[in-house]
Amino acid sequence: MKKIITSEAILIGLAMFSMFFGAGNIIFPLAIGQYAGDQNLFAMLGLIITAAFMPIAGVIAMILFDGDYRQFFGRLGRIPGFLLALTTISLLGPLGSTPRCIALSYTTLTGAFLDMSPVLFSAIACLLIFLFSVKKNQILRILGLVLTPFLLISLITIIVIGLITAPEAPHVDVSKLTMFFHGLKEGYNTMDLLAAFFFSSTILHVLKLRFSEDKTRANGDSIHKIAYQASLVGAILLAVIYMGFSYFASFHGNIFAESSKDELLALMTIKIAGAYGGALVCITIALACLTTAIALISAFADFCQKEVFNEKISYEITLIGSLLITFFVSTFKFTGISAFLGPILEICYPGLIVLTFLNIAYRLKNFKPIKVPVFLTFAISAVVYFTT
């Protein structure tokens, strides 16, 4: 009987989940659930669209372009495409998502047991990220085989216990449509669509290496087929964890109403699992954030080394420079970084969504219009943001 999803696709899908599963994927479902109360279902529908389905659309689009972000963004023009790609990867790298992962790791561990200054923690985290990023060809295998299964077991255990022991969710007097759009917009903050543009090339690269090394592979297996299957596995895992965390917080969130978003995870985990169990889960989640940071900063350093410096500077030197910026930004802590990212994402995300679907339409149906709709979407998003 022919397998619907191959074991290799499951392994890569687990790795994709771990690569995507960073700071925003933890905090924002919790914050949405705490805010949504008994209207959580509608908020989650919005979140899953922008934080689970859209990243898969991004992966599919990039696969259709064979992982070539030059062609993907270049349809907007050489200079606009390059600037948009650089902006996107910079937000994922040292200016946004990577330091946010470090900041959440610190908050989570200090909420559980750690007694260390944030500056020292950021320095140690950046050193560890450097050591793992240098061996970038091993990242997917390490994530898929070791950390991800343990992370999933820990998260699902906490969610199940939290739901079993849950009190009744508080009533929230907000319309279902308003809650849906709240979840939709909060999904921007996970930044998973942005990550999909650059993770896809890494995934395809690793798959191509495996195909070239394995001479016995069946003819029916294709790189693109496995990549599609893996992206589906990753999306389903993300959606399940989003739903679990959000409902967990919708039931228990009132207890921590005065806490900041980045403190919710440690507080709720310790409440459910106890001091020792909570500390173990917090360590696992902190490691997951750092593995996402490894994937993100590797993609950024690779982009800069090839596209900005034209390979005149080595990957290692570019990586060191990237981590120095990451270290500086991480000292602004989770709330400061999120305050910086929020407006940018609200303006940019709709345009990137339009770009994604137009590029899919171009590859599948030769639908050519792109510059006017994408730039118009960026302009409308900016006007809406600054006038509301």
C-alpha cells in the first residue's frame, strides 16, 4: 500500500515545525486565548489562517520557484525585490525574530528558576547559536531527530493537563467577527510567512543533498513531493499547538491578568506542571526558541554573504556580525522588540500575502500582473495603519 506521507516527509515536517516554532508561536496564541475567553474559537480561526495556512502557501510558492528568493521577489523589479527581500530577512534575523527568541528564552527560564542578567544570557545564547549555525547542514537532522519530538510531547502534555483541570472560560463581550479579525492580525506577529520564504530554500537544499547521496531512492519519490508533504505536517502541528495553547490560556489566563505576554508561558506552565515539571518544560521551550534562532540567523547570514557582500566576506564573519547586532537588539527584551515589530508587520504582511498568491498564480496559470497589486496593498496597509 502506497504511503500518503513518507517517513522522510514526517521527519522534515517535524524539523520545519521546530524551525517555525519560535517566540511568536508560543506567546501570541497564549495572549489571544487570555484575551478571547469564551470567544476563543473565532480568534483561533483567524490566527490559524495567518499563522499556519499562510506559511504553507509561502512554502508552496517558494517550491514553485525552486527555493529561489531572487526570482520570487525579483518579479517586483530588481531593486524593489532586493530591498523587500533584505527587509524581510532582516526582520527575521538580527532586527526582530532572532533576538525575540533569545529574549523569550530568558524570560521563560527566569520565570522558572534562572538567576542571571539578561546581558550575560544573551551573550551565552549568541555564542551557542554561532556554534550550531556554523554546522548548518546538520540543523534539520538535529532538530527533527532529537529536540522536536521531546518538545511536542512536553507541549501536548502541558496542554492536556491544562484542559483537564480547566475552569470555565470567562465571558468576553466582543463580537465573533471582531474576535476573528483580532486573531487574524495577531497572526502577523508569528512572522511565519516571512520565515517560509527563506526556510524553503534550506529545506530544498537539504533534500537535494539527500537525493544526490542516496542512489537507491525510489523513482516515485520527488524532492517537491516530500517538501509539500513536510509542509503539510508542519502546518498541522502548528495549528494543533496554537489551538491547545490558546484554549489553555482562555481557561487559565484570568489568574495572570496583570502579567506581561512574555511571562505567561512560565507562569501557566509552572501552575499546571508544578515547580520541577514546569522547569523542565520551560527548558525545552527555551531550547526550541534557540533552535529557531539558529535557523533564522543562518538564513540571514547566508543571504547577506551572497546577496549583499557578493561572497567577498566569509559566511563565518557575516554570521559573527549578524550575532553582534542580534545581541544588541535582544537587550531591549521581548516587549521592546515586539513594540518595534508590530507596526512594520501590520503594514508589510498584507502585501507579502498578495505577493505570495500572485506568484503561485504566475507559476500555475501564468498570471502576470504583480507590481501594481502588491505595491497598492502596501500603500493601503500603510494608510489604514496611520489613519486608524
